[in-house]
Amino acid sequence: MSARRIALLGGAGGIGRVLAAELLAAGDEVLTLDLLASLERHGISGGVEIDVTDEASVDRAFSKLGTALDGFVNLAGYNTELTPLGEMDPGYFDEIISANLRGAFLAARAAAPLLARAEGGELGSMIMITSGLASHVRPGYGAYSASKAAVIAMTKTLALELAPKVRVNAVAPGLVDTAFLRGGTGRSAEDAESIVNLDSYKAITPLDRIAQPADITGPIRFLLGPDSSFMSGQVLWVNGGGYMP
């Protein structure tokens, strides 16, 4: 397979850094987009600064990626509070919807025309990272669950609208042990206490452990590659058996 150009939005995060290393080892060109604080914190040189809550920032970032992409993975997203919807501040609700849903829309809109010009004979591949919480809802995650459920609906819509030039799929992880649980990459010191009781979560997971980034990057690489060439509009649930839709 010839070298591919793959853009990773949120690529400075825990999953993104592992995925970037794997893709680079396979000979791909990786373009990392993330908050400036995230890029600087993890020493990612040549990364592209982006803020998905700012339309102009998204447009500027994607204008720097050239004219064609073979793959685009949207890893961006965050949730910092576990609050019942009846007690949630509307400003926080709006913030989560803006970052996780509106940001995904802006990024997908910007990536689509670049993916439609994928080179090397393969269709462009867009992968949205959603969450098991999109369907397996739990108390306290109302805004986040709503945003990620909408991302699944967006994935299916894009799969129809961008066919036959671009494939669009999603990966829905369960809990993964990254800075996402400790304030968020680039949004915190990344060393706070986990917002989730990891021992309790492990106890209810059939495979008896917490997912690590490499557990998620494998399914993503599968969806980027030729072995999934006839898949579009699908969701891969990756959670150690904790949720079986």
C-alpha cells in the first residue's frame, strides 16, 4: 500500500498519540490537529492549531492540509463533569454540545472535500469517535451522551451523502484510561483524579480491565484500511463486552 495522508483531529490526546505512532510506523503521513496547549504539552512539532468551537479556526486549520486526504479521524471531544441533567448549568450543556457535536459537524464539513479527492485508488475514509454512552446511557453524562448519540446520527447521514467517494464510519469506545478522565488533554494538567471510579468500572467489564489507547487504535486502523473497503455508516462498539447492542 502506498503512503497515505491521514489527518487526526485531537491527535495530541492519549488515543491520538498512539494512533499517530502506529500510522507513522506503517509509512503514512500524519497531520495532527489540536489545541495549541495540547500540541505544546506533548511536544508535537508541525501540528496544526485548531479550536473546533470556532468556525474560523476550523476553516484555517483545514486550509493548511493541502488538497487531498486519504483519511480523517475525529478524536476530539471532552466531558469534565458528572451532573444530573436536572441540575446541569445550561452553559455547561451548551459547551459540551458545541465541542462534541457542532465541532464534529464543522470538522466533517471541512474534511469531506479533501477526502473526496483521495489518491491511490482507495475511497477516502472518515472516522468519527463517538462513545458507548451514546446508547448505553448512564446518570450524570446527559449532555455528553446526547452529543455522542447525535454524532452517530451524523455519521450515518454523512455515509449516505458522501457516497460513493467517501466512506464514513464510527468507533464507540467504552471508558479508556487517558487524560480524558482527568480533565482533558490541553484543557488541564492531565493529572487530576479520574472522574470515574476505575475499580468499579473494571468490575463490571467482562474482560476485567480498563481499555488502553491501543485497544481503540486497532479498530480505527481497520476502518482506515482496505479490509473495511465495503463498510460505511457503521459503528464499532469497543468496550470489553461491557455493552452489547
